[in-house]
Amino acid sequence: MNIISGFADISLLQLLLVACVALFAAVVGGLAGYGTGALMPLVLVPLIGAEPVVPIIAISSIFTNLSRFAAYLRYADRRRALIVIAGAGLTTALGAYGYTRLTNAGAALVIGAMLISSVPMRRLLRRHDLKIGDTGLAAGAVAYGVVVGGTSGSGVILLSLLMAAGLEGAAVIATDAVISVATSIIKISVFGLAGVVTAQVLAFALLIGAIALPGAFLARAFVERMPLHIHTAILDVAVIAGGVVMISAALRH
């Protein structure tokens, strides 16, 4: 498989745009624990369509989450990470398989709907300040697996589960990273078996992953300098706008 051929018909300026968004998304993800899966579709879908986006983000997220985990290593809660991975493993595989059965328009609808719903979902969960134990965390993980397996931008659900289980601050980001690496490996395995990991998917995934590697460490350096509410508000607007654009494009086809 010639990975370089995956960039065919993509201009240098477009690749530079992807790289810049990847770095920005990695910094946002390092600050808030989510953002990469929500921001990357906004630049990828117009370039290559919706169908390859979830496999691309699944592969590239291994790089971004490993760097995030390394940056916050000492804060990770391994016990809760294992609870979520055990609960979400099978349903993540099922969600990923379901995604491989979608058309390009169907994939755009799924991703767009997830992006739009993620903003009110995050605000709703934060407002109610839910608290759950290990059993509730495991049950939530089963449902989360279905969503993360077949969509992009679902990180807010995992963050909400971890915070409801009692994690705070850097522990949420680090534990989220451990879980995300595991679910990404499951998704990649399913996508590989389904034959959707093409040269184009690998090329963009490696580009995004390589560019994003320093993002978590930049985020840690900026974490006390950037007001969280400002970047959260900007991200919310961008995510909703992108979701609307994707759904509109899908409905026109």
C-alpha cells in the first residue's frame, strides 16, 4: 500500500490547513480533554468526504492520546480506565462495524448529528452534576461504546462519565487518554477487517498524528494561561456550525 498516493488530488495548501487544524485540535484536546474528534471533521469532510473520517481519526487518535497520556501520566486512574474499557469493548466493535455499512451521505449525517448534539449534551450533563459509582460507570461505558465506535466527536460523553465517577482535572484528561487509545485500537481492528483502512486513510491519519504529537505538551504549557471558557465557547460554535454544514451537504445528495 503506497501511503503517499493517499494525498493524490490534495494540494500543498490543503495539507497545510489539515496540519494547522490538527495542531490546534491537539492543543484544545490537551486543555479540555476533547476537541480533536470534533474539530478534524470540519476540515476533512470538505476535502475527502465523510466516509473515511472516523477511521482516520481512530488511527490518528492513538498518537494524540498517547502523547496526552505521557504528558499527564501520573494522574491516570487505571482502575476506572479498566472498568470503562471492559464495558465498552464489545459495543465499540459493534458501533464501528455499523459505521462501515454507511454510505458517504449516511456517514455525514451521523457525524454531523453527533457534533451538533455534543454541545447541549455536555452542558446538560455538567448542569446536573451527576454522580455515579463503578456500576454506573460500567453501564455508561456500554452505551458509550456504541457511540464512540461509529462516530467522531463523542469524547464529551466519556469526559462526563469520568467526572460523574469522581475524577477531576488532569486525572480526567489522563484517564480519558488511556481509554481512548484502547477504543481506537478496537475500532482500527474492525475497520481493517472491513477493508476501509485505505492508503488515503493511513496517509491522513499519520499526518494528523505526527503533527499533533507535541500538542498535549503545548497544552500543558498553556493550561494556566488560556481561559477555559473562551476556548470552550469558540469550540462549541465551530462544532455546531460544522455539524450543520455536514448534514446540509448530506441531505443535498
